[in-house]
Amino acid sequence: MMEDEINQTELDRIAEEFSLAIRRGESPSIDTFLDSYPDTSGQLRELLESVALIEGLKRETGSIEPTREPSLNIKQLDDYTIVREIGRGGMGVVFEAIHQSLGRRVAVKVLANHLLNDTKHLTRFRREARAAARLRHSNIVPVYGVGQSENHHYYVMDLIDGMSLKDWQAGLSDQRRPELPTIDVAHFNTQTETSNSEVSAVSDTDRQMDAAGVSKATPFATDSKDYFHWVAHLGATMCDALQYAHTQGVLHRDIKPANLLVDRKNEVWIADFGLAKLSEQQAVTMTGEVIGTPQYMPPESFDGTYDIKSEVYAAGLTLYELLALRPAIDGKNTGDTIRKATAGVSISPRKYNSSIPRDLETIVLKSLSHNPSERYQSTGELRDDLHRYLLDRPIAARRTGLLERAVRWSRREPVVASLTFATFGLLSALAVVSAYGYVQTKSALSTAEAATRSAEQSLTLKTDASQVAEDQRVRAEKNLQVALAAFDQTMQNITDRGLETDADVLGEVTDTTAAGVTPEDAKLLQTLLGFFDELAANNSEDLLAESAVAAQRAGDIYMSLGKLSQADRAYSDCLDRYAKLSQLESEDSSFTISRATVMNQLAVIASLRGQLARSFEMFSSTTELLESSEPALASHEGRFQYARAHRLFASLGSRSGTDGLQQPQGVGLIPRRPASFIMKLRAEQEFESLEKAIEVLGTLIQESPDDIRFQAELARVYRDKAKVASRAKRKSDAEEAVKESIDRFEKLLSENKTSDAVRYELAMTLISTEAPGFDQRQRAARADELSNQLLANSPALPRYMALKAQSLENLALLQSRAGESDLAVRNLIESIQIYSSLIAESPELSLYETRRSQALESVADIKISQGKTQEAIDFLERAIRRLQPSFRQPQMSPVARMQFQRMRQKLARLKESQ
Amino acid sequence: MTDAASEIADDLLAEMRGGSEEALATVFAHYRERLRRIVRFRLDHRIVGRISDSDVLQETYIAAAQRLEHFCKQTEMPAFLWLRLVVGQQLVDLHRQHLQAEMRDARKEVSLQPNEPSPHTSMAIAAHLVGKMTAVSEIVARAERIERLESTLNQMDDLDREVIALRHFEELSNVETAKVLKIETAAASKRYVRAMTRLAELMREFEQA
């Protein structure tokens, strides 16, 4: 008994010795210790192992503040007289100080000695601090430099009269203790009005007053529109400062709310440039020391990668936190935090605050993409998208929300959690392979499909019949996830190839054909659209917004491919969903605007297909819809769509190719309703509509002079005005409008020299047949030049080919008038060839058929004037033969019907004369 | 660390026991870092952002000065352990004050294993891990190890856990631990060895599970 107790005491003594050795920083080996003591019962080894474990853990989780803090009685550091301590953090203590020579108040951060106990690190720190000191930006806390006084290394920066966002937020969320923390991280710099003369310590009450001063500058509720604007503005400012620093080759490396100060003027400041690097360098050699908080570390930084895109992520985390009023990454314990930080952000901020605008959320989530290449590629890009959001312009980021959806779903469906893993795997497989190109993406997609199916099958086996309905919902949701991921990847591929889509650049999906899509894109997208079709059955409300967006994108693609009836169907589906969404969230005007956007697209399709009645109907409902929603009409986007609707209405005739139609002929051939509508589209009404569009766009341009879409739309309005004026035989009006449109587009092009979209629009005005007397030769030459440039940039693009064909026709017309018949015929034949290939690619575009027939007829006319009757007959027969199949279809445009009739008559006369 | 007490001159202790605040200041400065360790260890993560450990120490000093006469009466009590008691009282008050809504018994919360680690803990771990540029899998594994230890400790008997806390987190000597727990030093040793052995067992079970 006694022996046992002595034994225990001895064991304890050895353990204590062992502990002390570890605490002294030695790395004692258990074996060595065991050698010097006979291990009485194997218990000693066990004991020492436990000690090693616990002391080891403690060192890993060890103290983060310097154990040897700068002594509190520092009074003077070189030329700086310390006034008071204003905060402390991981790297040292911050004092308010007065620079004696300049009489200026500054913040001095005295660094913990142990951070700089190595010459190499000291040199590095000084170099970093010098780089930081070179930064000159209105939102970066100026760094004055570093110094060393006795044993203290210090870092001098400007004293900002404000508080960190961390403190600001803490004050917001702490209901019970509305006053702000009295001590906080190093960057908490407060300053009282009077303390210039007072060198005494500042009481807590004063600090609280300071805090209140800042709080007053942001008086809005954290779910108000003003608040979200403030956050976006703050984010844009922060990104601008970061972008600047990046161009100077300086990374911040520790962006987080605690490092962002807001001053009394509500300006944001980034603090501590050049310091994070220091601790990171230290971390390599010293264990247990501080670097950024894992909560604010991008996933890739755990692998030792940190670059500009990591700063985008960190900026995104800060924005997330400001929106959701909670950190994006917040583990329930140590391991959890790190796991979550490495896994990335998976919960949408809207989950915490449903009034966060979707666009803003989309921007934040894009910055927080786990894969750095899917983020904004620079803080400048993030800033620009935030500006777009602030200006109510469409943002560049596309909604995905996939991860969140998947995670949310897996929480709801623990039974089928394995399925979620499968989905995750597929998504990442997609992300990886798509980098290698389409073939791989496509095969990944089919693999994804197959794997999804087999997962579904096993799921079906596991569940009862009663769950079938649920399974279907789950399947739909899962398919949507896969499809959206692949879709976004494809759209990204398109963007990466540098092709601009018109919808993004000029606010309109092209009204002729094909944005920047190639046949390869088309094939892949076609495959993907199958997924979207599958979703038609899905009525899940929380996926409604996603499926609406999916349908809209499907419509955009079909439209780009010239598949008008499919586009029509997709847009109509999309419209239903947006209508349902506006019912569900009636206060959200963004759905109203989305509806208007889609309805305008439907109107364009209807007019392209010659369905004037439907087109007219769309116009009326679009304008009614927008007029009934005050917030929609108050927004830029809503007004833009309103102006578009008015222009589309006025250009119904010209768009559908019916503008040449003077009066209905051959009663049986022309559908009655459209004809009567055409008659109703009186020039006066159209002018009125165009004037309205001009008025609305005028104010939009005034408010956002930099938004190229508004300017382009206005120039388009003038182009259409010329058409209406020309039809109304108001020659001078037409000429004036054409001139206005050309001038506006030329100006726009000179400001956006690389924009093919603007180049294209300009060419479209130049080749319009209105105001023929105005500069015709020059216009034709310029249009041909532009179409050649466009084709040189993107040879396979249908819309540019169509432009070239039209330009050739234009030239031919002038040449034929000048008597250069052979040249004219050659150009016409070339344009016919172009049209033929276009029709082969997109058989639904009636416009091309009409144009091709027109070109064929023009050749025939030239042949007639040359007396070559047989050749003329051949061409006319060809033209008729080509139109024949369309003629049997009810949706053939009236103008094509008329043309068809006219050519048949002409042919009959020719044959007769022969 | 354990030798620290002996470094204090007896006459200084006598002065302190005699009620000299100047002596208290010197003794307090001497133990400052050890006391800070206790504060850091015991301070709930939820109030870490609101109060710094220097604040707690400052308040502890004021409280110690006010209650110096209590120390004078307790002739058996080593100065360090007495200061530790004062720190503990300060912490209980602070927790009560800050976390009133969230807890009924503040004393209970001031325990070895807070439910959640302080953000500082995570920060230091991450710093360490990142410093070594380890792979993600390794980081997760390590985080799991820490988690495992935490939950193992939570499984243990209250007194065993307290012994480990005192010995390893507050870095008290066996003699001090015995005094704090009001038991004989031999019993304290026994308790300690038993607790550590039990920990080793639990960790093994964990690894096997």
C-alpha cells in the first residue's frame, strides 16, 4: 500500500519533470526518459504519452498574445510620445502617440518582440512595411514606416477616428449590451475631439461616445435597401483600395472586418497592410504563432497558396458577414472551423436575411467560389460588379447557388445523403474536366447523367411507393444542380474565349441571330437543355427562381441559335415562373422587371416570326405590367425594359419585314388578323411610342452616363425612327434620325473601340435602306468595312454573316444603279450563298428566307434589264422553289407571302413574254 | 514555473501579509504571467472579444488590494494561490455579468472545457498548420485529433479533469494543486497519475472506435 503511494508520487514527479522540459521548449523523448527510470508497470510510458499529448496540444493551441508584452509603461519611442493604449491584438499593442517633430497624432503599433527575433524576418518585415508605406490610396490607412527603439519594434500609421467593422457589428448584434466593447483588436483606433491637448487616458464612456458617433452615420436598418447599398458601396471602395495595392504588388493577406475601419465620415479604411506577411513568415519557423484567423482564410491558403483571388475571397467573406450579420465561416469547435474554412462557404446569406438583394448575393457568392478560377479574377472585377449592382445594371456574375442548394437539400434529406455525395462528386468532376474542353465536359456530363441515374435507382429501391413523389422532386432538384453547373461552366467557357454576348454588353439578346456561340457550344448547350426540359415537372417553390433563370437562359440560347419556336417555349415557361414568383414575393420588384425582360424577348420573337398580333399583345402587357409597378419603374432596369418595349412596338413592322407592305393583296393569302394590325400601326402611334422611348432613355443616360446599354438603345431608337419616318414619307425626319443614329453609334464605337457589339449595331444603321439619299455610297462602304472587321474577329458568327450578306446586297444595289451589272450580280450571288448557309444553320428565321428570295429576285431583275430572260427565269424559279416549303406553313411571314406571290406573277409574265 | 514561488523573498511575502500594497504590486507583477495563463484558459470565448486578459488582471489587482487583509489572515495560503483565488472570483463575476442571459451558474461555466473553443485557439492552430504548409487532409486530421482530445476530456470525471486542468493548463505544481483541491499531496499525485492514465485509455478507445 505504502509502496504504491510512493510509486505514484515518483511517477508524478517524473511527469512533472517531463512537462517542464516540454514547456521549456525542449523536445524530450519519452524513450530517453524511460531509460533513466525503470518503468515500474508500463504505467510511466502511458503517463508520459498523455503528458506529451496534452502539452503538445497546448502548444498548438497555445497563447496567441505575446507572452512578453511590451511593458505598459512605454512613454517614448524615438520621436513619438505615447498618449495612451488604444488596443491590443495578436501582434502587439497599439498606442495613440504624438509625433513630436510634426505635432501630429498617430497610431503606433508596438510589435511583440518574439515576432522579430530573427534578422531575416526583421529585414523582411521592414521591406514589407516599406512597400506598404508607398501605398497612397484614400482608403488605405497610411503607413508612415517602422522603427526600433531599444528593444521595441514599432509600426507607425495614421490615426483613424472611427471603429472597426468588427466592433461596429458587435455593437449592432449585442442587444443587451448596446455599448461597444471597450477593448479590442489592435486596429481599434479611437480619438476624442478634445484629446489633442489631453494626454490622459480616455475613459470607457468616451469610447462609447465615439462608437455612437460612427453608428449615427449608418442609421438605417440592416435589412433596408439603404443598408445594402451602403454595404455594396463599402465593398466597392474596399476592393478599389485592394486593387490599387495589388497593382503595386502588395497583398494584404488578412482582410477581415477587424481590419476595416469606418471613420466618422463613413469612409472605409483598410488597416495593417504589410503586417500579415510578417506573421506568416514567422509562422514558418515558430509554432503556435498567429496568422490570419482561420475564419477568414480562403480554402486554398491551407495548401499554402495565396494570391489576388484569395483576396477576392476574403473580401467576399467580409461582405457576406456584413449582409448576413454573422461570419460566413463559423465552426462549432476548433476542428469544425478549420473544416468549414477548407470546405468553403456553403450557406447563402439570404438564409439569414431574406431581404438581401439577389444580385448582391450572387456577387458575394461568386467571390466565395471554392475554386479560385470561378471567382472574380481581381478585386477590380469584384468592385466593377458591385458598381453595376449599385447602378441597377445587370451584374456580370451568374447565379449558381449550387453548393448551398445541395447542402440544404442534404440536410433535409439525410436518408439520401449518399446521393448528395454523388452529386458533389459529379459537380467537381465537371468543374475539373471542363477545363480541358468540350469533349471532356460532354463525357463528364454523360457520366454525371449515368451516375445520377444509378444513384436514383438505388434510392428508389430504398424508398416506399409513398415517397415516389418526393423522389421525383429530389431528382428534379438534383438534375437542376448538375445542369446549372454544367451550364455555368459552358457560359464561362464562352466568356473565357473573349466573346461578348450582346445581352451582357448591350442589354439585348440579338434580334437577328447568334450571340457569341459556336456550333460546339450549341451542341453542348443542346444537351444541357434536356436537363432543363426535365425540370418542367418540378413545382418545388424554393427552386422556382432557379428554374426560371434556367428557362430564361435556355431561351437565350435558343434565341442565339435562331431556334425561335423553342426560344418562345422556353421564355413562356420562364414567364410563368416569374409570374408565380412575383405572386409569392410581391414586394420584390426584380421579378416584375425579369418578367418584362422576358416579355420583350417574346415580343421580339413574335415579330421575327411575323406574328404581329402576339407581338402587339406582348407590348401592351409589358408596358401595363411596368406601369403598374412603381418600384419597377423607379429602377433603371425597369425603365430600360419600358423603353425597349416602346421601341419594339414601334419597330414591329420593320422587324418582321412587313414594312414594305403597303396594302394587303391577295386576300386569301394574307392572314387576316396581322393584316388588320398592320393597318392599325399608324405612323403617329409609332412616333409617339418612339418619343416615349427617347424620353425615358434620355433620363437614364443622364443618370448613368456610363451605361453603354442605354446609349446603344437610344441609337437603336433613332434607327427605328428613321424606318417609321421613311414609311410615313417624312423624308427629312428619316434622314435626321439615320444621321442621329449613326452619330451616336460612331461616338459609342470611338469610346469602345474593341466592342464588336457596337460595331455591329453601327453597321446595321449604315445598311438600313432608309434615307437613301443620305450619304449612300459612303454608308455602304463603311458598312462593308465594318462587316469585314467583324468577320475577321469572329468568322463563323451567323449575325455577322447576315450583316455581310446585307452589306453585299446594298453594294449591289448601288452598283446596279451605276450600271456595273456584273459586279452587282457577283455580290448578290455571294450574299445568296451566305443566306443559304445561314438558313441551313437556323432554318426558322423567316427573315433570311425573305432576304435570300429578295437577293434572288434582284439578280433576276438585273438579268431582265440585261435581256437575259432565260437566266432571269432560272433565278426566279429558284427563289420560288426555295420559298415553297415555308409557304405551306401558317407562320410564314406576310411579307414573304407577298413576295412569293409577286415572284410567281413575275415568272408567269416572263414565261409569257418568252 | 513551479520554482517561481521560491523566488519570492520571504521578507516581501511578510510585507505583503503585513498589508503592504507595494509588496502586493511586486508579488503581483511576479506572478502576472502565470495569472494571465489562468485568465486566458478560463475566460469564456464568448467574452474574449469584450474583455482582454489585461483587463481582468487589472481588476484582479484592484480586488486583491481591497481584500489584502483576507490574505493577511490566511497564513497557510501561498501568495500565488491566493491571487489565483482572486482571479477566479473576478472571472466568475465577469462571466456572470456578461453571460447572465445564457447561463444560470456562472461558476459552472468557468470550467476546463468550454463548450466551444475560443476563436483564439482556432486561430493559433490554423496559424501553426498554415505555417507548416500542410495538406488539407493533414489539417483536418489534426483538427480531428484536437477535437477528440477535447471530447475525451469532457468524458472524464469532474475532479480528474480539474486535476489535469490545474496541472497542465494552469501549470500548477503538485503541491499547489493539492492546496487548491484541499487534499494531501500524495493523494493529489495519485489522482493526477490516475487521471492521466485514464486519459490515455480513453484516447486509445477513441482511436479504436
